[in-house]
Amino acid sequence: MNPFKNKSTQRDGFAIDTLIGPDVVIRGDLEFSGGLYVEGRIIGKVSAADGKAASLLLAEQGAIEGEVRAPVVIINGTLSGDVHAGERVELAPKARVEGNVHYTVVEMSAGAQLTGRLVHAQAQARALPAPEPSVPEALAAIAAEA
């Protein structure tokens, strides 16, 4: 049996490809794919690789200081920074988040704490300014006023 074989394991019903243990501190940006389970501390930006399935689970004793970008983000620890979840974000009972949470779907359990804003992805898209009218549209509008 090869202990280094590329194989996902399960933890809390979550498929894990990468585990950052409780005694690990990472300083710097981290890019990942698959399942990332964080019990330690990350100081830096955590982002999922473009075009790949990715899920981040921040355990109760885990901490991240920096921006997080991933399709699925589950937080049960401490996070200082903005969260950008392309598909879904879950704030579990022990979640402590300081920053804005950008989401498509959100689940927030009783006991979770958020110091920041919940920003829905569709609302954010609507808040963008309207595009400038094209030259023919602008000329038609001027002609209609005359």
C-alpha cells in the first residue's frame, strides 16, 4: 500500500484532498483545488484554482487572515477578510467572520457571527452602472427630442 497515493479522505462528511493541521501556520497566498480543510492558520489570500471544483472548510480551531475565493466555502472558525463564494457559503455555529461575504446561496446557523455585509451576487450585478448608449441609440434619442 502506498501512503502517498492521490486519494481524498472524508472529514465531517467533507471530501478532503488537502489538510492544514492545527499546528501549521502558512504565511503567504494559497491556491488550491479539491477539498481544503483548515485546522491551522493561514495569513494571506486563499483562492481556488480557476476552472476546477474546489471547496474550503475552515474548522472551529482554524483561522484565516485574508481574502477567500472559492466556489464553496464552509466556515466554522475565525476569518478576517472578505469571502467570495461562487456557489455557496455556509456559516456554521462557531463561525466568526470580520469582512463582507459575497454569495449566491448562503446558509447561516444560529450562533454564527458576521461583522460585515452579506452581498448577494445578483444584487451586486444589478448595482453596476448601466452601459453607455451606442452612437446610433444616442442619435435616435436626440432626434426624438427635436
